[in-house]
Amino acid sequence: MYKTITEFVADMRLLLENCYRFNGPDHNVSRKAQRIETLLEQKLALLSRFSLLSFCTAFTSWQENLQELHLCVGRCRKISRYLIVKFSVIRLHYYTVVVTLYQLKS
């Protein structure tokens, strides 16, 4: 079992080199090994592009989420300032009502 793609690729390249070395370049086994090697290199190129694309997509998504978080924090700050002002106004009205009721009782 391979732990990484690098281990697999290294083993495949060793296998292909042995096909060329022990069978000669004109042997049927070597020709099939060349086709396998071509396919391997094509798939590795796709994997590299996919990995890069995947990384770029993840990074872009991370940046967008970070920007959204900044906007959300900004909105939260505005809301909290608004609520503090409203709470202060409500508290002021409450004290006014309490003082008025106290004065009416007296």
C-alpha cells in the first residue's frame, strides 16, 4: 500500500525502467510500457493542474469567506452601536417614567 502519490509514481517509474532495461527498446513489453508511461505522465499532468486548481479555488473561497466575515463584523459593530444608543434612550425613558411616578406619589 502506498502512503503518498509520490511513492506510487516512483514505483511505477522503476517498473517502466526495468521493462526497458531487461526487454530492450523493440520488445512488445517495452512498447506497452511506453504507452503506460505516456498515460501516467498525462494523468500526472492532470493531477497537477487539478491540485493547483483545487488550491486556487479553496484559497479564493477562503478569501471570499474572510471578506464576508469582515463585512459581518462591520455590520455587527454598527448594530451593537445602534443597540447601545437605543438601550440608553430606553433607560433614560425608564428613569423619566420612574421619576415622574415617584413625583406623582409624593
